[in-house]
Amino acid sequence: MKKLIALVFTLVASLAQASGDAGIKIHSSGADLSDQASLQRGAALFMNYCMGCHSLKYLRYSRMAADLGLTEAQVMSSMNFTDIKFGEAMTVAMKPADGEKWIGKAPPDLSLTARVRGSADWIYTYLKSFYRDPSRPLGWNNTLFPAASMPNVLWELQGVQSAVFDAPHGGQAGAAPVFSHFEPVQPGRLNAEEYDQVARDISNFLQYAAEPAGLEAPANRRLGVGFPRGADLAHLVAEA
Ligand code: HEC
């Protein structure tokens, strides 16, 4: 009997992992730590779109550069911030109190998020799950992380989508509506496939950041196609 109960618990636990907090299906990101070009793009995207709010306090710029095959000049040229030092940890200027004031919540450090949330797949799915919701303070919601206080910072790339919900199963009063699908509202600068690649690169990078020691020896890695410098990134980076 004990064995049976343990088995049921294991089954329930594995089911819970396969779907998100809100019963949302977690998509497979295809994140691959041996794909150095993807990690390099992910780092550039992270520094441009995420570091204004989120830190990676256990990672130093210099360590990241060495791990991902980047030079100091490449890392510095893709940063929006001028007062950082190469040997420092990847922390940001935003004070938690400012985050609370401007966004309603202090943005968390993302060093361990890929591990805490179980995988890069969670982050990948999260980045694909933002939708327009005028009832939220910043006008955005997220099906995987309902009522998240983060806005869709990648909307210019992804475009804007709305979410369609079905009536609760079984019609119980008070039950939450069930997410059905997204509908495009406004196109972004990237098509769906290109945006998936952006989400994959960022989640791949955060997977690396959660466990920098997990990277294989450089000789075993696929060679990067070159770090996207400011100009190459121009089509991706939002004009501030
Ligand atoms: C304007 C500030 C801001 C920017 C820019 C931003 N975020 Fe966030 N993010 C937040 C806030 C605030 C939260 C906390 C959400 C909550 O708990 O309601 C959050 C939460 C998250 C979480 C969930 C963490 C967890 O486990 O609970 C992830 C993952 C995340 N952000 C990834 C990103 C990525 C990747 C980028 C860049 C593409 C990004 N964020 C850019 C403000 C920001």
C-alpha cells in the first residue's frame, strides 16, 4: 500500500512538472548548452532587454565572457550601461524599492531561475505566454504566471497577442476559465519562428547562468558564429 501511494505521488509530481503553475503546457525549448552561438545571442539579448531590471548576481561579466568565448570589448560594446566593470558581478542599477514603485514588485535575481523553475523550458514558455490584458496595472498578463507584474518587454519583437479562455470545465461556479489559445493582435518585427529562437536563446543563456560549471570544455563545443555586435543586433534591439 505504501508503495502504491508513493507511486501515485511520483505520478502526480511528474504530471505537475509537465504543466505550469496554471495548468499551462510547458513547451520544449530546444535549449542546448553546446550551442555557443545561441548562448552568445542569449547573453546579448539578456544584457539589452532584461538587465535593466534583473541581475545575475553569481555571475561575473569576465566569467561569462570566458565561458561563452567572448572578448571584454564584445561584452562591453553590447551593454547599455556605462558604469560597469568587467570583473564585477552582473548586477543592475535598479534598486528594489524603485522596482516596487515603478512596476509594483522588485524584479528578482534570475541566477537560479532555470533551476528553481525546473528547466529552461519554463522560461521559454513564460516568454511566449504574455498577452494583452487591460485589467492589469501595466496592461500585460501571462498565462503561465497569472498576474505576473512583469510587462512583455519583448513585445516589439514578438508582437501583441490576446488570450482566449473557455468557460470552466464542468461549468462550476467560481472556477477559473481555462486557457484555450492566443490570437495575434499586432504583428512584431519578428515572425513566430524568429521569436521562438529569441526565446530559446535567452532561456538557453539563463540555463547556463544557473550552472556555469555545467558547460563542456570549449574544444567540445560547436563554434559560435560570432557575437552579435551593436549594429548586428540593431534589428532586434528596441529603440529606447
Ligand atoms: C521592467 C522590468 C523588467 C524587465 C525589463 C524584465 N523583467 Fe522579468 N520580471 C520583472 C518583475 C517585476 C518580475 C516579478 C514578477 C512577479 O513576481 O509578479 C519578473 C519576473 C521574471 C521571471 C520569473 C521569475 C520567477 O521565477 O518567478 C522571469 C523568468 C523573468 N522575469 C525573465 C525576464 C527576461 C528573460 C527578461 C528579458 C527578456 C525580463 N525578465 C525583463 C520585471 C522585469
